[in-house]
Amino acid sequence: MKKSVYGTLQGAVTPPPSKSQAHRLLICAALGSSPCTIECASVNDDIVATMRCLNALGADISYSDGVFAVNPVKTVKGAELDCGESGSTLRFLISVAAVLGADATFTGSGKLPQRPMSQLCELLASNGIEFERHSADELPVTCRGVLQGGKFSLPGNISSQYLTGLLFALPLADVDSEIEVTGTMTSASYIAMTLEALRIAGIVIERAGNIFKIKGNQHYNMPSRVFVEGDWSSAAFWVVAGVIGKQPLTICGMNTESLQGDSYIIEHLRSMGAFINVDENKVFAMPSHLFGAELDCTDTPDLLPVLSVAAAVAQGTTTFTGVGRLRFKESDRLAAMKSVLDKFGITSYIGDDTFTVVGGAPVAGEAVDTFGDHRIAMSATILSTVSKGVTTIDGAGCVAKSYPCFFNDFALLGGIEK
């Protein structure tokens, strides 16, 4: 799908619910002992993937009128779990399926079959799971056996999704477990979200720094009804649009005390000189004169694409650190954003764990390739609103992964599509 976009944005917008929280609450509810309903105003491809996989494991989950009705898992042996393009679904549920003894086969599409997972498989293999796969780092993969509790060690610089999957699974193991994260833990905010979801479900995990102690034989007991809050990852695009544009934007329905790491978009932008006000559940992003800065994205790597948009129009140079892992997302996001910025005439440089953007005056030129990555597509669209000319987004349909209504909201705010 191609979209040609431009225009000045103004007004108010309500982003979709948090897919990060929705994944977690759905898993906790599916592992529970009684039915649960989850209020979630809209869904996207990744959330649907988690629902589909939980149903394949034996849950009965339906979605209608903004509500999930969840009946817990009755384990099905030998199920095939199609994770679509959702890394969270795969990396969370492979440990869950293992502890349930589901003997499940995991498949995926897009870039997911090539995304790294060998370290997680090796860890599970050392604790009772046998794997069948075509190659070391590709899907499909079948896991057999029952995950045993015990001691686990994970390096902090790999995906936090590995740790989250173990935190979901190990309370169901027959014996107690301990997970030690060695080195500096990245994406710590996502682990905080996982622990909060587990707390809501009545699961007790003791944490001392980077050591997690987990009693075995616990039971998930979700409340009868829970609510998915607004998504800061999606809101970030409109916050950036407001501070780089000519008119203010109001982002509604946001929990300003959220555990979501991407809520830090406000602090990142303020460090660049942005004028942003927060009042209860609303964020007011005002047109601002931005300056280059050094931004540590170790805990907020997914913000790099849209923050690069802010850096593209800032005065001076912005350097992002802690971003090396972005090479292994839906696309190589460092290379993808460099390509996008090149098309707009903006200079950028890729380092081992850094990304540097030299601010300038963006000009729309050749068609922008999204590389099948939703965050690249949305970032390029926001950059089009402050660029000369019309920008053509090639592969715009990938926004369905996280924000299916993105272009509808873009149009409601005054964006123009051709």
C-alpha cells in the first residue's frame, strides 16, 4: 500500500490501547482459574496474534465491542501457534507453552522467523525442553517436554522479552525458581510492566536487584474485569508531531503515571527544548524550537524512529545511545531510519550502539521505503508534516501491526492523503 501524505496537524487525538499491556493481561487471564473480561478499545495485528496463540493452547478468547472475554487455557497437545509478526507473542509464549507441556510448534511471518531466539532456546533446553527446528535462528520451531523450575541466568543486554516469558511461566513450575540477570538490564520498564501484570494476577515474585525468586505451584487469579490503558508508544508520534509542527496537539486518554517506558518520550523531548504540558489524562504538545542533545535510549529503544524525526528538525546534532538492539526488530531500524532521513535530505550516522542525526530542513523527495516496519512508516509520515513537498510512503499498510487507525487519525488531525 502506498500513501502520499503532507499537511499541518492540529487538534486532539486519542491513541489506541497499549499493546504491551494487552499482551500481558491476556496471558495472565488465559492462565487464570476463572473467566475474565479485559476492556481494550481496539486491537491490532500483534494483539490478535497473542489471542490466536492462546486459543491454540486451549483458551477460549473472543473480542467484541471493545472487550475481550477470556476463558482460561485447557492445554492442547501438539498445537501450532501462528505468531504472525509479533516478537512479543513468540518470546512470551514459548516459555508458557513449555511449562504447560503443550509440545507446541511456533510459526511466524515477515521478519519474525529470522529474529534471534537461540539464547532463549538454549536456556529452555538446559531445563527440560527439547527443540526441533530447521536452523539455529529460524522458525518454525517445535518445543517438547515440560519446563523444569530451578536456576536460570540471562545476560541483561538481550531481549527483555526472554525474561518476561520466564516470569510468566515459572510460577507454574513444580519447584521454586531463581532468575539472575547478569550485567545491566535493558528495557527495564517492560519488566516492570510484566511484574505489575503478575501482581494483578495474584502471582508473587520476590525481586532483589537483578535477581528474581519465584515460588512454584502458584495459581493465576485475575480480577473479573481489567482495563488496558492508552499506548504511549503510539502517543509518541503525536507528541513529536505537536512539538515540531505549527499547531499544538492534545493527546487524550493517557495514564501520565504509567509504567510504560515509552511515556519517557516527554522527558526525551523536554531535554531537546520541547514545551509539553501534562494535565490528568491529557498531554499538550506545543510547537517548540528544538536543540540537539544526547539521549540514552537503553530503556526506550522503540522511541528512536520518532525521536529521529524530532532530531531531523532540531538545531544541531542529536546522538542516541543504547540502540544497537534495534538492528533486530521488525527491520534493522538503524539502517531503515538512515534510509528515511536520506530521502528527506537529512544526514545521519550509524555507530556500534549509537545513531546520530544532524538537524536540517527536511525536503520530500523519492518514495520512502518502510521496510515493512510500522514504526518507520509512522515516523516518516510525521516527518512529512514539516517537509517541503509531498511524501510517498511505500508499504504504509504495515501500521496495522500496532496502530491500524493511524492514517485515520492522521486525517482527522488535518493530514492529507493522496
